[in-house]
Amino acid sequence: MKKICLIIVLALTTQLVRAQSKGDSLRSAGALEAAYMAYGAEFFQNPSDAKIAYKLASTLSLTNQVDTSFFFLNIALKANSSLRPLSDSDLLNLSTDPRWEAIEQGQLRKYQAANGKLKKPEYALKLIRMIIKDQGLDYHRDLGTRYYAQNGVAPHWFFLLNKIKSELNAENLIEMNRLLAQYGWPKYSDVGNLAADAPLLVINHHESEEFRMKYLDQVKEVCLAGEGSCMEYAKIHDRILVNTDRPQTFGMQFKFNSSGDLEPFPIENPETVDQRRKEIGLEPLAVYLKRKINYDWKVKQKD
């Protein structure tokens, strides 16, 4: 009897894993309606699974089904005390709805109960709103980038998407300048790690190298003081170099090669890149590139 029960449990577990895998693969392929149907089937088999509820909420948001998305998001966040869902670009469609404020305040309350009160909580929320807008449409842009890599041409809708993205970036720039004038440069100790990185994203994604150079010293200062992201500092630093036809320092900027795969732009003194990365707290480049773009970095490092 025990053996039969074990077989049944294993069979059900296998079915659930396949359903989740099916939902993830459908979503990755751009088949959003089929994806949320797959996630829905799994959720109703296990309605206490917050991870599946969250996947349902984010996928429904991407298909503009706002009411249903909020329903599952509230389920998903019941025991979640992180601020990170507030920056999830897949939930961009929800962020302009009046109900989003209740989600923000609820997550902020739970976060502060678990981690201690922030010095500037309202500033933190305003910064996180910049992040969700900065990352907005990333799902769609990723689909377009993959299409380009596979076909050598961009899909026709990609150009309109880039226009909308540029408009969002312009709005964020105005908001960043307003917030910096009102509150000063954000620090981890004031607004938390997630929120403090918001200006760095805006700076990194701006079109002008002069603009990036204007803030580079400030970004480096908070990085070295442990009050800002050294990862984002390295991205901004390398982007300036690459866009001005110079080899990068930390290996943070990528390009497509002739095979359609991503690889890092040329790196200055590549045999010592890990030393430079270690100085600002970054992981070895081989580890980063494998995780980020599935690229095998094989340059032997000097001690």
C-alpha cells in the first residue's frame, strides 16, 4: 500500500513539474495566453503555491488583464515581505492603477516590520516607481532581441516599442532630477538597496555619454562607500568606454557576434580583469558571463 501511495505522489509531482515547465516555456516563447492557462491549471491544483500565483499575476499583467492580475498578486504577496515585486517590470500595467498604492504600502509595511524602518520610506517608494518604469517593456524587448538574433532582422513592432521605451526613459529623467533636488542622492542606509539603485539605472540607460560622465564620480563614490551599487557603477563606467570606442574595464557590456550570440566587447588587459572586479566587490568575470549571457570566458587570470 505504501508503495502504491508513493507511486501516486511521484506521478502527481511529475505532472506539476511538467505543468510549471510548460507555463515557463510558453511564456518564454511569447505565448502568454497559453502560459497563464498552464499556470492556472497548476494553481488550482495547489492554490497555496505563492510562486505560481505570482507567475499568474505577472503573466496576466502582461496581457492587460489587470483585475485578475491584482487578484492573484494579492494571494502571492500575503507572506512576502520584499520590496522587489514593486519593481517588477512585468507588473507595469498595474502600477498606474489606483489599487497599486495599496500594494506599495502593504509591501513597505511588511518590509519595515521584517528589516527595520527606513529613514526615508516615501522616497524609497518614489525611487522604486522609477525602476519599474525603467525596466518596463523588458519582456517584449527580450522577445524582439531574440527574434533579431534568430532572423537577422528586427520584428516590425520592435521600432514602436523602442519609441515608447524612449518616452518612458525621458519621463524618468525628469522625475530623477526632481527627486534628487528634493531629497539628495539616495543611499542604501536611507532608502534600502533596491531603491537606491534607481538613479543608476536611469543614468546607464540615457542616450548621452556626457550625461553619464556627469554623474560617474558620484556613482563611484557611493559604490566605494558601500552606499550604492558597484555593479551599476561598473556598467556605467564600461558603457562610457565602449560608446567612445575604447576597451572596457570590467567586462559589463556585450555585443552580438557573427553567430548571433552575445559576447563581451573588448576588455583592456583582460588577463587582470578579475583583479579590477574584485576591488569593487564583483564576482569573477567567467562566473558573471556564464550566468548573464551563457558565455564561456577562458582568458587565464594573473594573480
